[in-house]
Amino acid sequence: MKQAESTLPGGLFMDLDRSGPVPLYFQIASRIENAILEGDLPPGSRLENEIALGERLGLSRPTVRRAIQELVDKGMLVRRRGIGTQVVHGQVSRKVELTSLYDDLASGDRHPSTSLLLHEVIEADARIAEVLGVPVGDPILHIRRVRGADDVPVAVLENYLPRDLVDLSEEDLAEHGLYQLLRARGTMIRVARQRIGARRASAEETTLLEIDKGGPVLTMERTAFDNSGRAIEFGSHCYRPDLYSFEVTLVDK
Amino acid sequence: MKQAESTLPGGLFMDLDRSGPVPLYFQIASRIENAILEGDLPPGSRLENEIALGERLGLSRPTVRRAIQELVDKGMLVRRRGIGTQVVHGQVSRKVELTSLYDDLASGDRHPSTSLLLHEVIEADARIAEVLGVPVGDPILHIRRVRGADDVPVAVLENYLPRDLVDLSEEDLAEHGLYQLLRARGTMIRVARQRIGARRASAEETTLLEIDKGGPVLTMERTAFDNSGRAIEFGSHCYRPDLYSFEVTLVDK
DNA sequence: CAGTGCCCTTTGTCATGACATTATCAGGGG
DNA sequence: CCCCTGATAATGTCATGACAAAGGGCACTG
């Protein structure tokens, strides 16, 4: 099979910003990623080897290697020892990362809307205490929202937040995405565990989502943890399956 | 908050196998992972800093760092600069990685079964040619199976395989999992892109899965790529939502 | 007493160097 | 003509060293 030998476009080798806060490996990774998305690096083409790439960029091999690793983890490149590094076939759609539905919609063309159905502080029962890792009886903020895109309902979002966050106001929640608010408070989400399933819509969900009675909904339960490893949020969501789905990219390690 | 200072159990520091084929960073990562799963490293506890850990193990910092990174990527550890590395709260359920439904079931207590409904070689139409990255008209193996666990139907699996794999026999497919067969042929799957959604079951699926008419099914479409970046398989699957769901762990980078 | 600035700890980034492992390919021998 | 073997090329692993950046605590000051 003929492999495109990929004389890399000159744009990849523009000046690097060595003083700014952006890591060098990240700058390189971004440029390679753009080259792939723009079609300058077609699927199947081979990258230069790590040593040569480093010399041309004036970088050490570990730095170049780390840049490549970023894209391997994203599923855009594949490495083979003794062979080289190649671009994966199949066009990549921007993958969903650690973003909320609000972010997903906002980054697209559609503009999101929110209506707050419920906003109450309750005491943690056994189940909530378990998933959030707090004592039973601890104060918990319980909210329930309907998220829409272009005024069409997309999802019913039910969330439970631990005591540090019970003071989130109704106005903020009606106006902004939950993750947006958390970021603004300086609490960064680092890890999230999700379970994705499906079931029949309840009567209430049928009404809220404007779907047929007994129709299917896509469900997602998520526990999110901050940078100190403590649980920050438990969410039980259901989505209109004709308007939303999840994308996942898996990489063998 | 009181942090367990985590005098690490002695088992972590047993002799390393420096001659064998298992990388040192992998050996360390495995031991830390076991310590977490066994409860020796409780949630919230801090690890020793990377330098000290390296000295006690007789390893350099990059090696220790890489071991820790493996577990960070798995969502089991969280790092904070200036602070240290801590164990994430919440018990981890064994993650689902790049495995097939067959592997998932077999690794549990249940024993999987397969019935082959369809096994034909067709010519690639525009859609299949697109997702597999082959010319229109190329020979494609089209199979359709029902996967059961303990004799209860769990999923309807429809797969399309490119020309290299059209010679998979009916006997093999009825007997083994698809990914099992691919591994046996030496083709390793490195990257997979999945889309997870939901919809109403078709009439045929209703019968095959023994569910109520018009009931919901969980759907997954997947394109898998081998270590040279070529598409190896396209699958369009639907699952009984009361018997199966997807787990995903996301890590912010 | 409270606010502020300095210092220490720890992870984040980057460079250099070395050897191991694996796949391809060309050449020689059966 | 085929198989085996060695050379070559590329990634995989590991060590050592250095500096930067961020977070927390402590002491000093207003």
C-alpha cells in the first residue's frame, strides 16, 4: 500500500511561544490536530519520526512524544513500534469530554434555555449519602430542571449537590449551566463516572419533554469529583433520544 | 480535615521484576491500584510525593510519575500541584474498556450464548463504504446475531466487516465473540468510536429480545480501528435496557 | 486581630542520553 | 524459489537533572 510520506505543511513549524503559559507539548499537539482536521494530514499518512520532528522543532524527544501521546489518547493517531505514527482513518467528530449538556449545546449553533422546576434543601437519605460520600442527614441541594435547545425541551435534569454548594441561587441556576456556575466558584471537576441506559418515560417526563406516552428516554447517572477527590455532584438525567446521544472514543492501552 | 498520612503497606515495595517484559511503571501502577481496591489506600488518603516514592522504590521520578499517571487516567487518583496526589472518593467499579459484550458477560458470572441469524457477503453501499473507509462495491461480511446471557436475550448485534475478514466462518461466529476471533487472527483493536442512544424497538427486535411491543432499546453504533488506523468493524447494536447499560469514566485533562 | 507577603512543598514541564523491543526489508543459503 | 538471518528504523522504556508554577502555612506587619 502506498503511504503518503507527509511532508508536513510549513504552518506546523511556526515559532513556538516559549514564554507564555501554554506548554510546548500542547502547542505542538494543537497544531497537529488542526492539520488533521483541516485535511493537511490525511488519514493513513505517516508522521515524521519523533527524533526528526524534535530536531526540526528545536524540541527534545520527550516533549514531541508527549504531544503525540495527547492525540493518541484522543483516538486521532495510532503508534506502531518499528513503523511510525499514522493518522487514524475516519473523520473525527469533536468528541464530548467533561462537559455538561449546557456546554454541548452552547458550543453548537443552538442556544440553550433552562427552566427550574424544583429547588429545595433536603437531608441526605442513605442512597444520596452513599454516592456523595457524606453522612446521612447532611444538607443537600436538590434541583430539577428542564433543559431546552432553541425552545425545544431536550432533557430533564435532576441533581443533588453537597453542603458546600447548597447556596446556589435560583436565579443563577435558571440563567447558567451547572458546570458553568461551579467553574465560576473555582471548583473544578476532574473526574466523573457515568452510567448510560434507557427506559420508558414516566408520565411527568412525557409531558415535560413533549414526547409520546410511554416513549423511550436515554438516561444518564453521573457522579462528579473535584480536584481533591470529593464528590461534587450527583445527577440523574433523562434525554429525548431523537435530539441527543452520547459519543465516546475508546483507546486501547 | 484530617488526612490519612498513608504509610504505605510494605507489600507495595516488594522486589520489582527488572528482567521480565512487564514495564516497571506498570508494575507500580498495578500495586497501587490493588492497594486502593483492597482498601489499603482509603479514599482521600495522600500518596507519598513522587521523589520520595522513587527513592524508596529505587526508581527515577519519570517512572513513578508515569505509574501514577496511569491511575489518574483511570479516574482513581487526583493530583494537585503543591499538594500531592490523593485517592478519589467513591468506590470504583471495574471499568469497561475496549471490550465486547461477549467479554463483559464472560468476565462476570454469566455465561454468554450466541445465535447467528444472518451471515452473508454483500457489496458495500455508500453508507458502509463511508464508515469503513473502503470503495463502494467492496465485499463486506454482514452478520446479525442475538447475544444472550444465561439463555436470556440481551442484545441484537449487527456487524459489517471489510474484505480482509469476510472469511470468518459461521461456526466460529456462533461459538465465539467477534473480538475474540479478531484477536485470534492477530488483528488488534486500538481505537473505537461509539455513539450511544435510545429508540423504540422494531417489531423484529421486540420478538428477538422478548420485550414488550414498542418498548425502549439502548442503541450503540461503533466503528473500530486496528493498529494501522484502518477500520476493522462497524457495528449497529441494540440492547435490552433492563439488562445492560454503559459505564464511562471521564477525566479532565 | 486581621491581612499580607514570603517560604516551603509538591507537581508540571522540558532537556539529554541510553538501551530495549519490534517490524520491515534486503540478502544469502538451502 | 523459499526460508532464515541480519541490518535498519522507529517507537517503548528508563535514568538524571533542572527549573517553573501553584497551593498552603507561617511569620511579620498594619
